[in-house]
Amino acid sequence: MISAIRSFACLLLIIAASSASAIDYPAPSEGDYTIRDFKFTSGETLPELRLHYRTLGKPAKDGQGVTRNAVLIMHGTTGSGAQFIRPEFAGELFGKDQPLDATKFFIVLPDAIGHGKSSKPSDGMHAKFPRYGYIDMVEAQYRLLSEGLGANHARLVMGTSMGGMHTWLWGESHPDFMDALMPLASLPTQISGRNRAWRRIIIDAIRNDPDWRGGDYATQPPSLRTAAEMLWFMSSNPVLRQKEAPTLAKTDEVLDKFVAEYMKTDDANDVLYAVEASRDYDPGPNLEKIRAPLLAINSADDLINPPELGILEREIKRVPNGRAVVIPFSDKTRGHGSHTLAALWKDQLVNLLKETEK
């Protein structure tokens, strides 16, 4: 018995030590900023648009009153700013002497419109919630920083997946606001091809589901399961999926487990709106307007943004100070999810920050 207790105590010490090393950065502070009478590009208006956010560190301004250390990091579709507070991202970037050391930078992690703890359909409006798009989401983020948090300039604007797409739009709509841009897991072109098709599958499944009831359902409609299955399918690479699900029975088990967890927390209207929001994404016509140095990072095993399309390589030439990196496939990459594994690309981030120091 004594031996077992000692072993358990040793295990607790090991866990505590590993947790301490993984969380070597300040705890994030959370808050809400309300934008009154926010007008969407659809023409609809919301009397109060709530934007939830997390921040680490404190803003610092130079002698001219310009914020010099703000870093905006934007999440992906159906995600939230909370997804970055994990060892593989924050543990690689936000600690002391790491690339985005939270004792030096003012890191802002917003929940986009329709996501996380920000205003969204499931709050009560259901399908009467305004039809938002990526342009609306970027404008709300800009107002959060500039009006809500008093950050009138950003050292870096970056994002993953949907947040990566928002990064391209930020560079076009507010070209003088930031020193550098880093979109991850995205392409600077209108949603099309397979990328549009998997989104349409989710949209059609929900809208054509009789249990969706025009958005006024009492319990989650079965089509939410279809959405979860599609997101599982697209989010990793075939090699990893085969490794974790090598038989028919195992595949069903893994997929069922993922879907069951997903359906505990997600909402069909929220997912529908989030997927439909990409309809107005089209940075292609205005890429030449991006002034800040931009580094786009994708991975070779990303099913959503496959490199064989050649889109990133072609379009990056139109960005005045742009360059692109495609991380080769390896046993460390995770398909589309590679964007959150900072160890894969943080050296590139370090170089970008050095190149854009002022």
C-alpha cells in the first residue's frame, strides 16, 4: 500500500511538472465588447453585437501613441479563441522568450461573430439572426481592437483556416494597420471546387432536414451529425485517418465517438451560419492592395487547400511583399489541422517578426 501511494505521489509530481512547463505564460483574461447597431453587409442590423475575447499581456504604445505590440490571432470555422490556449499552440508561442512572449506582446484572441461566446444564432434568435459573412467578421474584429481595446495598430495579424482567410481580408481592408500578416491553412481565392462542395453538403443537409424546422427546432436535428462527419473527414490527412481507423469496425467507432462529442456542444444553426459565412470571401481581386509583408503557410497534406491546385503559388506573386511556404508532408503534419501545431512553423514566424522589426 505504501509503495502504491508513493508511486501515485510521484505520478502527481510528474504531471504537475509537465503542466507547469506547458503553461509557461500568463493566464488569459476574458471580456466582452458590445458594438451597438452593428450593420451587416446583408443590410440587417443587430442592436447589440457582443464580441467575446481573450487577451494575454498588456498593450504598449510608442511616443506617438501608436500601439506597437498587439497581435491578433483568429480561429477557424466553428472554433473560438479558446482553441489556441493549448500546449501545441500557446505552449510553443506565448511563454517567456518564445516567439510571441506574452510578457512583451499584447495577444488578442477574439471569438468571431457566430462563434464561441460571441453573439450567435443559438443565443435565441435562431434563423432570424442576421446573415453574417467574412467581411462582417473582419469589420467587427477591427472595431474590437481599435474601439474596444484601444489598439490602433497591430504588430502582427494572423489566423488559422477561416482565420487565415480573414487575415487576407484584413490586409486588404486595413492595409496600414499592421506590420506583418501570417495566414495559415488558407488560399487567397473565392471558395470553389471541393472546398465549396463539402460546405454545400453541410448546408444542404441542414436546410433540407425536416427536423431543422426552419431553424426553430427543440432538439438538434439529425443533420448536425452529417456536419460533424464531414468536418471529421476533411480535417486530417488520409495516412493518419488510416492509422487511427485501420478496420471497418474501428473506423465506425472512431467516427461515432467524434460525432457524439461534437453533438454535445455544437448547434445546427450555428454550424449552418458559420459554414455559409464563407460565401462573400474573395480576396483575389484586391491582393495588390496588401502593403504589409505577408507570409502564407500551408501544409502539403491539407485536403481543404491542396497544393496541387497551384493557387497559392500563383496568387502570392500578386502580393507586393508576399511569400508562401508549404510544409512538406511528414509524420508530424496533421493535414488541415497542422495550422495549430506551432512547432511546425514557428521558426518561420520568428523570421517574419525579425524581418518586420521597426
